[in-house]
Amino acid sequence: MPNNFLTKEGYQKLQDELEFLRTAKRQEVASRLHEAMEGGELIENAEYEAAKNEQAFVEGKIQDLENLLAAAKIITEKKYVIQEEGTDVKETYILVGAAEADPMEGKISNESPLGKALANHTVGDVVTIDAPDGKFNVKIIKVS
């Protein structure tokens, strides 16, 4: 099973979600199932079907999180300030594992073209990004 790279913060966030699903969410779904079963005919009971589907979804999500956390490797979050060649615009990105990636918050996956290019480079390096739209160069201004 491949490693899933997570920051300490990301690991804790997923651990909290797993705990919520195992306790509160399971109980909520069990209550819905119980109420639906008391509602009469199970064959034509839409609420029962919906509750069973939700139960399957919750159990699947629990399994996915357990697997992800079992194979997790904790990484140190790195923040990169970069500048694309030919521009004055500086951009800041935080390099995280794929499970934590959120481009809208500037968190990019270590598996993305930009993440792969930045990894293991330091201040002053010029790296080539092989993006879907074509190649471009960026200079690393700061790493923290």
C-alpha cells in the first residue's frame, strides 16, 4: 500500500473525522434505521432505503479513512514563495500530501506538477514546471 503523506494537522483532522463517523454519525444512522423499521413495510419504505444507503456510505468512508491513516506518513509542511520568470508576481504555496490538497487555500499536493517540481529545491533555485498547459519556470524566493 502506498504512503499517504499528511501533515500533523491533516492527520489530526482526518482522525477527528474518523472518530465523529464512528461515534455520532453511526449512532444517528442507526437511529434513522430503527425509526424506519418501525414505520411498517420495509419493502416500500423510502426512508428505510435512504437510511441503509447512508449507512453504507458512512461505513465506506470509515473504511477509507482507516486505510488512509494506517498508511499515513507524517511530513513537515513546507511553505514556498515563488515567482514565475518574466513576472513580478510572487505566489505562496504550502506543499502537503494529496489528501490535504486545497488549491483555493494555496495548499498543493506533493504529487501535483508544481509540488513535484518544488520538492527538494531551495531558495534561489529555478525549476521547470511541466504543467498541462505547458512548461514554465519559477524561481524559489523563500522556503519556510
